Amino acid sequence: MISKNLKNYLTVKDNSVSKETFELLYDENLDLLITSPQPSENNLGRYYESDDYISHTDGKRSVFEKAYHFIKNIALKNKLSLINDLQKSKGNLLDIGAGTGDFLLVAKQNGWKTIGIEPSEKAKAIAEKKGVELKSNLSNFADHSFDVITMWHVLEHVPNLKNQITELKRLIKPNGSIIIAVPNFKSFDAKYYKEFWAAYDVPRHLWHFSKTAIEKLFAQEDLRLEKILPMKFDSFYVSLLSEKYKTGKMNYLKAFSIGLKSNLKAKNNFEYSSHIYVLKNAKN
């Protein structure tokens, strides 16, 4: 699956929690970057212990957090539209890495039967107050249980990539849809900010994907890539954080210009800051 002959690509610092440095290693065959060293599963949790880890809170303490939640509300509507377009009859929806449960909540209100996976007790407690059902792992779900499985910026966090993709194959119904959203290290904003690119987010992000990597990795489980969609807001959000890491402050105008430039360049090469991938069973 992963090549043994990996090349050094970039040295990156954990800017948000530990301040430790990590290497990004390049798998040429998969066009994939791998964080090295990767923390053990028992040790990984300490890298999430920060009030600034925004997906595990509903905080609106700053202009940045308020902007994040404003954009998130727009994104939630777009996500709901996507799953409704893919599956004309509402069925069972699994969201892996559900965070504070907002996507599952809007899907549930729209008629979907929802359940989520979330390892963070802090995020889970917030979600459960909203009436969202969450579990800690996938092990108790029967084969072919779900019409749609979503992972919104989660696959890059998963320690065992091969096992995760195998589980997705096991859980999805024959005509179901798997939706994966991940950052794209081939984007203009990634190349511009280099080691300061916030979407590297080491060591919480263990894997860094390209379009080729997603297609090849899922093809190993006979999951066919059907569609790639852009996440245009991500270039602005990521550029804001990247400016903070690079200069010590959020340069809103500079970040906006880089985010805009990234989206404009992606019109030609379709290398957006983040992509949504829609996958289906190649063999039903």
C-alpha cells in the first residue's frame, strides 16, 4: 500500500499545540505525503489538547471563530444538498469524526437516520446535548449498514489508513456513497506557504492527499472515484491561519488575496485547497 522508498519533502512545525517539528515524507507512487514520526495511538490525544482546536468546540470568542462558524453554516447546507443529490431516498447516514454534531443534526432534521463516530469526549458531550447519537468506534456496525458515509476532514487524522478504507468498504451499501473531504497539498496556497501551510497541521494530520492518492488508495478496495468537488472557502480559512503561523498575526487582506489566487489558479488545474471526493463500489 505505502511504498518503503520514501523521499524527504518538507520539515514542518506543529504551530498550534506542541511546537515540535516533523518530517513530511513523499510516496512517489501514490503521490502522498506521510507525517514522520507518527505519534502512537495512545499518545496522539495530547496533540488535540487545546482550546484552539476549533472543530471540537462551539467557541465564538474571536472574529476568526465567528467567521469560521458563519462559513460552517453555509458549508452545512452545501453538504446536505450533496447527500440529497447523491441518494434520492433518505436512508442511513454515518458521519465519521462528527465533532460537535452539527452536520448530523441538519441531516437528522432533514429526514435522515443518523449516527456518528467521535473519539473526543469533549466534542461528544456537546453533540449529545443537541440530540445527536454518537459512538466511539465502528466495530459494532453490521456489514452494508449505510446509504451514505461521510468523513469531513477526518481521513487525514486516521492512524491506520488501510484499515479505515477497508471498514468503509464493509459498511457501505452496494449502491451507497462514500464522501471524503481532505486538504490538497498540490494547491497553490500549499505551495505558497510551504512549511507554514496550516493544513499540514502535523502531527494531527498523519496523511496529506492528492487526487491521485485518493483514487489509488480507494481503488485497492474496489471503491471507484466518481466525482471531485472543490471546497473554495478552505483556501481563505487556511490562508488566514498560515499567515498567523508565518508572520505571527492574521493578515486578513494578504490571506484573502492568497486564498483568491489559489481558487483562480485552480480553475485551470483543479488543484483547490481542499477537495470533496465521492466514491462508489466498483463491484456491487
